[in-house]
Amino acid sequence: EAELFVMVGALSGSDMPAMDNALTGGMSDPYCKIEVLHQAQPESGQVAIGLPQDFSTGVKEKTLDPLWREAVLLGPFGPRQRGAYVHISVFDEDKIGSHDHIGSVHPIPVRQLMVTPPDKNPLKLFGRDYQLWKQNTMVYGQKKGAQPAKPSKVVLNFYSLRIDAVIHPTAPPCSLEYEQRKLLVKRLAQVMKTFYMI
């Protein structure tokens, strides 16, 4: 079975809660963190953070509706890594002290992003809204006048590719040699350049 790469894009956020003091503007400085969680013991369902599979977008200062438009390539995921999860969290950057956790998206199983069957390669999921949660509670933004507070959301894009389809559409699953990996990275870089041409 072929290995799989998954590109995850953090496009934007909306209705973030104001994490900064009202005296400093009552805004937030949000950034998005994307990481892979691996099952430490699949039979027990325990989960541990997998390193170095993590990435943080740039910080968007003084806004409740950040526009990140950044992507990260995760993988490769072989058959033994298909029990992993993609975990997305949003934080508010603080100049002093630890950063404040705004909320997280429910972990997304890598299996949901698998490209099957091969003729459906690649899989594209663009512009999907995901609700932020914190301690099993939905996160809401600021109330605006008479309008009720809206749920805080992030818009994510996913693009997955099978290794064999990137190297050659008819190639059997294989361990990639150095030159093949260089070709793979080059092709995926081309995908990434067009991924956010909106």
C-alpha cells in the first residue's frame, strides 16, 4: 500500500474571542498550530504528540478575523501511520508569558484523508469550516451590539497525494530513493505554490 502525503492549509479564522486586555484594544494576536498526533498504543487508543510533525503559521496582530493562507506538508504516512490524527489549534500570542489557547478543532483522522481508490488521486477538500472547541465547550467570539455571539471557526484546506502517483501514476508502492524524494518534494512544492492562488 502506497505512502501518503497530506498538505494541510490554514486559510483563515473568524469571530475569535478577544484575548487581550480591553485597555490595549480588546483584540487578539492569533496564529494556527498544525501537528500530527500518533497513537502511542493503538490497541488502547492512547495518543501522544508526534514530533517533529508540527507547524505554526505567522501571527496576525490585533484581529479577530485572521487571514493566514499558509500550508504545511505532513507525512509520509505508511499503513502503520494511518491511525494518526491531524490536530489544529489556535493560540493568542503574548509578548510576555505563555501564549493563550483559544481553541482547537476536533482531531481529524488521517484515514479520512486517504486517497482511495488510486484513480481518485489527488483528494482535494477546500474551504471547509471547522468549529473551535475548548474543554469540550464551543468557543464563541465577541457579542456585537444586539447580535448574538458567533461560534469561532477556522477555514482549512486539505490536499493529499499518494507517493506512487507523484513519482509515476503506474509505479508500484516502493521505498523512495534520494532522487525520487527530490522529485517528490519539487512536485509538491509546485502544488503548494498554486494551492492558495485564490
